[in-house]
Amino acid sequence: MLKSEIHQLANEVFDAVRAFRREMHQHPELFFQEFETQKRVQAYLTKIGIDEVSTCANTGLVALIKGKNPQKKTIALRADIDALPIVEQNNVDYKSQNEGVMHACGHDVHTSSLLGAAQILNQLKDRFEGTIKLVFQPGEERLPGGASIMIKEGVLKNPDVEAMVGQHVMPLIDAGKVGFRSGLYMASADEIYITIHGKGGHAAHPHQNIDPVTIAAQVITSLQQVVSRLAKPSIPSVLSIGKIIGEGATNIIPNKVEMEGTFRTFNEEWRAEAHQHIERITREITASLGGTCDVEVRKGYPYLENHAGKTEAARRAAIEYLGEENVEELEIWPAGEDFAFYSQEVPSCFYRLGIRNEQKNITSMLHTPTFNIDEEALRVGAGLMAYIAVQELNTD
């Protein structure tokens, strides 16, 4: 039975997959700088007998596994390969050796899992019809997103991709389990950059100045109305200012205040309208208090929508492979992901891989310096992705 074979193969490749994950975790590379990671992935693919490999988006790779009748159908499996600018605080043998850079979002898990799935699928290529395209994508963590670049360079063409599957670690789900959600799942992600210009001077004489700090405070408070008063209740939205720089002192009012933040939502029409509100509110409040401002809303990733049919098929495959008790329903998630670019182009499914283990004290969230995984999740990461791919190709 194919399911049993894939379970067995997932166990057989586990040691190699775990070793690759640890090596990749020790040598993280930032967005669009993943040259050594690219070499490691290429070497692994060569070692397991996959030789149809090409570069894409400079530091990315695309590989093909051809089954019987390879022209019948092509699906793509995607993993991202870049890391984050975070100083790791874990005390593990495979701790990052690149100071200030860390795989704190699990991209080392995604990449090693896809390599494990590739190893399984390459051994089973006489058991499915069609072609599997392996996409190792750079730059997920930085605009414009490696996905958008790979699409522009033709990753979904030659052969044309009919469906795409991606997985992402989830610290809220126990290792051994996975999660799915059809329809809207992840938010669009835009960056907000605001500079308030005033007139600095002695803090003891505020009447002689135009205080950009108090203006910035008014702007931050008023921008919350974009979500609380202007957005329809049916459209989830988030607006957060996460960085404020005003280089004054206890007795100095600065000349300017710089702010950065994010806006996220699940509707493109409202997204464009909200951008206008952000700029209007900032300019009107700043002008009313005597200052000037620069406002930029940098458009980022679109919202991610899981195709209902493909997601339901992947969910059924997961239930068959793991058991119904190990497949969860996901809540809507306001974080952004550049896999959304693929979901806008082809029917796609983006699901979550559980990596949590409270008994081992593995509970840290993504993008934190103590993020880690229960490595037993790699068995599921490799095996389930292979099983979903085979089921998708073998279904008319």
C-alpha cells in the first residue's frame, strides 16, 4: 500500500533530513543572500539522483521529478530558504554560527522537509503520472518577496504548474499534527513609513517649537480609527506602529520623528482604500499641528487564499496519512506570506506543520530568538508532503 510505503520511506530518510536541517540551521543566510544554502540544496538533490535542476531568482533552485507520462500534469511543492536577522539564544549543538542571523521562522524545516519529500518521490516515480516541480525559494522575509521574482522568471511555466502546495511550521500545533483552512487564510502585508517634521528646540520652551513627538502621538492614536471606525466589521484588519525614533533628550525636542508599521487585511479593494486613509489622516493631523510629513505605504504581499478543492483534497490525504485526530482546522491568521503570490496565480494549498512539544519545552513562537522545533515533526513534514503530491497527481 502506497501510504505504508511512504511512511516507511519517511522513516528511512529521517536521519538525513534531520542532519540537513541542523546543518542549515547552523549556517543561516539572509534574504537574497542564500548562496551557500543554494549549494547545499543542490548537493543534496544530486546525491539523491535528481539532476534536472536550474537556478531561479539568483539564489533559488527549481528541480523536476518526472513520473510516468510526465506531460499529463505538473504540480509544484515549495519551500523557502532564507533566515532572519535575529541573534539566537538556544543552547543546542546546531546553534547558528552566523552571528545575528537565525532560522527563527522554520525555513530550515521547510527546506529539509521538501528535500525529504523529494527523496521519497524520486524513489516512487514509477507510481505516479505527471511531473513534480520542486521550488526552493529565496527571500520570503523581504519585499518584494522571492515568490514574486520566481513567478516573473517563469517558475510556474515550462512545464505549466496546475497546482501548488506549501507547508509552514506552526508553534501552536503539537508535533505529529497538521492544520488546514480553505479560503482566506493569511493577510496582505504592507509596510508603513512616516516621518513627522517639526521644529526642535529646548524642551522647557515648547511654545517656541513645533513638537514632532506630540504630533506623532496624535497620528498613532488617530490611525487606529482606520481599523476601528473605517473598516467594515466583516473585513479583518490590523494596523500597528512598531518602531518610533525621535532623537531628542529629556530637555530637547527633536526636529523630526520617524515611524514604521504594518497594515494587514483580507480584501484588496479595502486595502487600497485604507492606504489612502493612512496618508490622509497623517497629513491632516500633522498640518493641523503645524508640522509637515512624509508618508509611504509600501505595498507588500497580497492576501493568501487556499483553493477550496485543492485544500480539501490535501486535508483528506492528511487524514488518510496521519489519522483524523491529527488534522486540525486553522483559524484565520493575520501574518503575511509571499506564498500568496502563487495562490493568486494557480490553485494552491498552504497548510501548517505542528512542531510544538511542551514536555521538551519547545513552545517559542516564530521570529523569536528561542524558536526551535521538535525534530520528530520532520517525519511528517517529508512524508505528508510526498503523500499529498502523489494523491494530487493520481487524481483526475
